Amino acid sequence: MWTVFALTLTLFLALTALRHPFVLRRIVILVPTLLVISLVVFTIVQLPPGDFLSARISALEETGDSGALAEIEDLKESFHYEDPEHKKYARWLGLLWFFTFNEDDKGLLQGDLGTSMETGRPVSEMVGDRVLLTVLISFFSLLLTWLLAIPIGVYSAVKQYSFLDYVFTFFGFLGMSVPPFLLALILMVISGVSGLFSPEYAAEPDWSWGKVLDLLAHIWVPLIVMGVTGTAGMIRVMRANLLDELSKSYVVAARARGVSPLKLLFKYPVRVALNPFVSSIGHLFPQLVSGGAIVAIVLSLPTVGPLQISALLNEDMYLAGSMLMVLSLLSVFGTLVADLLLLTLDPRIRYDNLGASS
């Protein structure tokens, strides 16, 4: 499934890049950007003294038995414990594979996320479903935010200082003030829903129609929790942006020419005011992991956030670093998608102008 998705995405980006030079420039910029991100991630993860592997080896050395000594040698060989840092980075990234073509030297560039130091399992197996569930929650949270914030923001701007405008303003400030983890606790107590699956499906590794239905029966709680804060903030952004657009001269001139209010409203002012919504796609994944990790822990969600925190606390280099790189890739790709949508949405933006300015 992931291979088909990757091939489809690559083909789409290639066709778009051939048609629009701006997209090609952005894709080319992604390469050094991700390289810098990988250096920063590797340095930050390795910066604290020691790691899970060092602690494990120290504990085994204290026992002194022959079985422990053999396990120490296996661990050192499996994770290349005595290699210098630059060689560890090159192997983790997959640069060494281009010189050796050895299966053990595959890294991120070959789609190999490495092996967890704590569990000994491949990182791709540990994060596969978690990334999928994280993306699902992110997408539907964004969809919920748009479905609620856009019409409410438009109404509040058009009916400024009306009774409902004050009502929406009150609930907007309330939504921004309530901590997400507190709302998660309240909804969990009221609904009795915790986690994304029932116990009988939580331990089931394979997907089935029953598991999908069970996910749909549980996912509404995290969607509400994740969406409330974003919706409350976006309502205020939409209202302020649309009020600013409605006061501009082109709207006044169109209104004076007799253009129908509804057509005038949605043809230009609303489209321009939607820019912040589209640009928020690029920041969706980092916000979900940083702001939603506590919510995920409270609701027992099998998403990326709790596993990422656990990997960082245990200093599991391959698990923590590879997950950060996956999230960075999603964030960079989200920024590219946001740019493409902005170019389509805003008539004032042109590919050639952006390409020349960049």
C-alpha cells in the first residue's frame, strides 16, 4: 500500500513539476532542506550523554556471565556501537549503501527506518499504523475545523456585532481557553470512550471491516478535542480577514455596480480570506505531535506522539530520529501542498512570479 501511494505521489509531483517550474524549484529545495533537518535531528538525539544501548550494555557488563558478554557483542555489532558519529549518521541516512550496496547499510534513503534499540523490532513495523492513524486524525481534524470555522467566520464578519456574532465570539474564546487535555478528560468521562479501538480490536494486528467500523465509533472523541482549539482560533482569523477584505475598494466598487451580495462575497473576499486555512496545512503535523501528545496519552491513542515521547525519554536513537524524520517529511510535503493550494485559490498569486522571487 505504501509503495503504491509513494509511486502515485511521485508521479503526480513529477507531472506537476513539468508543467510548472515553480513546483520543480520547490521540489529541488526539499533535498537540502531535508538534509539539514536530518543533521539537526541526529545531533539533537545524540546530544544527551549516553543512550538506551549504552545503558543496556552497562547493565549486562555488571552481570559478568558469558551469556551477557555474548549479547553485548551482538548488540555492538548490530548497532555498530563503536563506529564514529559521522559513520553512524551516514549509515542511518543510507549514504553508505551507495558505496557498499550491503543490505545492512540501508537507511532512510532506501526506506529503512532502522531497528529500535529498546525492542529490537524494525521501526517501520512500530510506526506504520501509528503514522496512518496520526494522518487520519490530522486530516479529519482539519476537515472539521474548516467545516465549522469557515461558515461561522463568514457569518460573524457579514453580521458583525449581531447577537450570534457575540455568541460565536464567546464560544470561540472559551474554546481557545480550555486546555485540550482537560476537554479530553471531560469527554472521556461523559462518553466512556477511551482509545481508538475496543479491547478485542486493539490487539488485532491486521485490518478488517469490523476494525474500521470500531475505529469510526471511537475516533469522534479525539477529533472533537483536536478540532475545538483550532476551530476557535480559525473563526477569529476568518472573521478578521474577511472584515478587512470587505472594506477594500474593489468590494465597494463591485457593490456599487450592482453585483449581487452573495456572488460578490464568495467570488473574491472569501477566497482571499481562506489563505490562512490553506497555509495551516504545512504546520498541521508538528502541531499535532507537540500539542496532541498529551491528549493522545490521556485518551490512550495509538498515534505517533506517545511513542515519540517514549523514544526520546529512553534515548532510542533510531526510533526517535527516524520518527522525527518521517514527521519532518510530512511537514515539508504539507508546506508544498499548501503552496500549491494557495496558488490555485488566490488569483493574485502566479507561478512565474513566485518562481522568479524564489
